[in-house]
Amino acid sequence: MWLQRIDTKIAALQERETEQEHGQKNRPQEPDWIVELGIGNGRPPIEVHMGGCYAAGKRRRPVPRDKARRLLTSGVRACTHCKPDAQLRILDRPRAVASGGRRTSF
């Protein structure tokens, strides 16, 4: 009786391990660039990140390299942790718009 329980448990653990390995092999590739989306009507883009950035929020969408460059040059913020503007070699970017509607003067 105990031997059968042990064999059943071993078989279940082996099956679970096989499923985990299969899931890891078939996981979609991480995107190179992502855009974090805001809340509200139209969900506007608020920040651009590199694909593996830990600081990216939950509301995000993968974007191609050209779209990430266009977003950054149009004034969307670049993540201060992963620095996608440096990776994309964008040197002259418009400054982020402050909440009062004026441009900041860093």
C-alpha cells in the first residue's frame, strides 16, 4: 500500500517537472523594447523600456525598434533604470512636459 502511494507521488512529480521544462522551452521570446501604457481613455504611452527591464509596469506592450525610437523622439519618457534612449543612441530628445504644461528646464 505504501509502495503504491510512493510510486504515485513520484510519477506525479516527474510529470510536473516535465510540464515545467516544456513550458520553459516554449515560452515566447522576450521583446527587445516595450512601452508602458497609461490609464484612461486611449491608454497613452508614458514610458519606454528595454525588454527585460524590472521597472516596467503591468500595462505594457512590445514595440519594434523603430516605434520605440519614434516614441522617444516625440517626447515620451525614457526609463531611468534601463536607459533605452542610450541604447537606441538618441542624444537629442525633447524634454518631458511637466504637469503644468510647460517644459522642464533641467
